Amino acid sequence: MITPMTLEQFGFTPWFQKQLDASVSEGWKPARITAVHKGWCDISDGDDTRPAKTTGKLRRAARETNDYLTVGDWVLASNFCEGDFAMIHSVLERQNTLKRKTAGKEVSHQLIAANIDTAFVVHTLDMGFNLPKLERYLSIVNESGIEPVVLLCKKDLLPAKELKARLAEVEARLPNVPVFAFSNTSGSGLKKVQKLFEPAKTYCLLGASGVGKTSLINSLLGEEDLYFTLPVRESDGKGIHTTTWRELIVLNNGALVIDTPGMRELGHLDTGAGIKDTFDELTALAVQCQFRDCAHTKTKGCAIEAAVEAGTIPKARYENFIRMRQETAANERSVREKGWKNK
Ligand SMILES: Nc1nc2c(ncn2[C@@H]2O[C@H](COP(=O)(O)OP(=O)(O)OP(=O)(O)O)[C@@H](O)[C@H]2O)c(=O)[nH]1
Ligand SMILES: [Mg+2]
Ligand SMILES: [Zn+2]
């Protein structure tokens, strides 16, 4: 790891610089949230990392919008060099946010990370391989307007022939997303993956528990700096080394990577636009449907169903598209109903 780093090397782009106008009080300095714990955060200016708390005013504002501080945020903090806790006074406007619906019946969201340049959706090529699941993570990324890249891990576990077939399947299904296969165990494909991480850029690793996200960070860090040792984990893919918090890690070349835990419950909130991007060839076809409000299910004159029947669109992909549309519609209904109750 290269320390100390300048703010710019730590991801402080002109977008944030512009926000530091006259309204900044004396003694307030920009810093980035590198980890969120219960009741406090770690913040760093690229040089010093310190624990920090937020002002009551900031906490109340966060409660109202449900936008609590998250890893990758840039904040203004005082007391940065002395005392126990630094004090966070404000959050600089975010360039983007990755968010997901929170567990439970209430329709609400949780910020996963902020200010991301590229989001890597990590998925496994072995038994846990599941295209609909991968598409769910992708739609979250697309929804936030962040560029997605798919990293398929554990390629060592597949015979060459099966690997080839599986990769072809993914490419057919996700024609517009860059896809890379690699293995942390054998090192195969790692060089190409490593090249995707550029200095001063911020990346997020997303994906189900046990797919190999933290292992990838360790592969990228190299033997000397192991971020988290991962002895044998149970073969069910879960174990004591499962990541339980989000953290920003600096790679040797100066790339900034946020590791996240696998998400148990991946719901959808407001992913209408995300679905559009994830399934863009289907939504493009929809303009040819006979009826404007076509549901694309057993509908007369449906162009999408015709394409599925003709075999130009894989049936499984179509089914996942319909399922996600229905979930989103249900969520939107529930948001509307909640809105009514609050009035
Ligand atoms: N065979 C094989 N196993 C791997 C590979 N990468 C990771 N593993 C194993 O898969 C298990 C899970 O890896 P992790 O890196 O902890 O997975 P994670 O995505 O960080 O999981 P969470 O933190 O729970 O979200 C561990 O036992 C790793 O040793 C790989 O390329 N090949
Ligand atoms: Mg992990
Ligand atoms: Zn239709």
C-alpha cells in the first residue's frame, strides 16, 4: 500500500473539490469514509485514518432520508488530528450511490457504497452458478448508473469443456457487459482482472456470499499484505470468514476497492431503469408489441413472446425479466401505499 496518499489519489475528484466553497467552516477538512461500524465510522484523508462520529443534526437528516453515511462517502470533519473521535459535520454531494432494498417487509433502502467508478459483480462458476441471481446484482448496478463488469470466479473448479459452455452461456445472456473469468486458487485469468483496477479510481465488489470477493482482494494485494487470511472455509461457501462489514481497501497500485458482504435478501426497489438496461434487447423489442401497455405475458401481438417462441431470446432470460418486472411493480405499489398512510 502506498501511504501517505494525496486527497486526489484517494479519489477526491474536481466534483468534490468544487463543493469546498466559502461555506466551509474553519477547521473542517475533507475525508473519506473507509468503514462504517455501529455508532462510528473510520475516516481517512489518504494519510491518517481516524474513528469519527456524526453531529446530531446530520444523524437526524440521515434518518429522514434513510441516507446514512456509507463507505466511499466524502465528508467534512473537524478535530481530524487530535482527540478521540473526529466530528463529521456534513456529507459532500455524492456522485452516485449503490443501494439495495433492506430486508423485511418495509420497502426502504440501504446504501451499499457511494462514489464508485466501476462496480464488479462477482459470481461463481461452480455449483453456485445462477444467472438470474447474477442479473439481480447487475440490475442494482445499472439502476445506480454505474458501469458494471462481471467477474466469474473459481474457474479452476470446472473442466475446460464445461467452462467454455458456461462462458458462452453468460456471453449470450449478457451481450453488453464485459465478462472475465478467473481463479484465486490457480491464478488463472488474474492478470487480466488485475489490469481492470486503476490508481485513484474507486471500485466496489458485489455478489453473493462465498463467491470469492474477499479472496480476490487478497489475490490482488499479494502475499505480503494479506488483508484478511482465509483459511479453509466450509464447502457450503459460508463460514467464519464471511465479510460482515464494508471496507475501503487500497491496492498496491493505488486502486481503491470496497469489499461488501454478500447480500442475503436482494430485493428490488425502484429498479425500473435498471431492468431496462439489464434487459435492453427485450425492452427494445417491446415497442413492437401491438398494445402500448403490453404485459408480455400471454398477450396478443406481443413481440417479446414471439421472439422467445422463435428462439431468438432465451426462455430463461425472458422468465427472469418478467419476474423482476413483477417484483418491481409490487414494490412500487407498496411505496405508494406507504405514502398514502403517511399523509
Ligand atoms: N476453488 C476455488 N475456491 C475459491 C476461489 N476463490 C475463493 N475461493 C474459496 O471460496 C470461499 C469463499 O471465499 P470468500 O472470498 O470469503 O467469499 P466472499 O465473496 O468474500 O464471501 P462473503 O464475504 O461471505 O460475501 C473460500 O473458502 C475461498 O477459499 C477460487 O478461485 N477457486
Ligand atoms: Mg468477503
Ligand atoms: Zn409484449
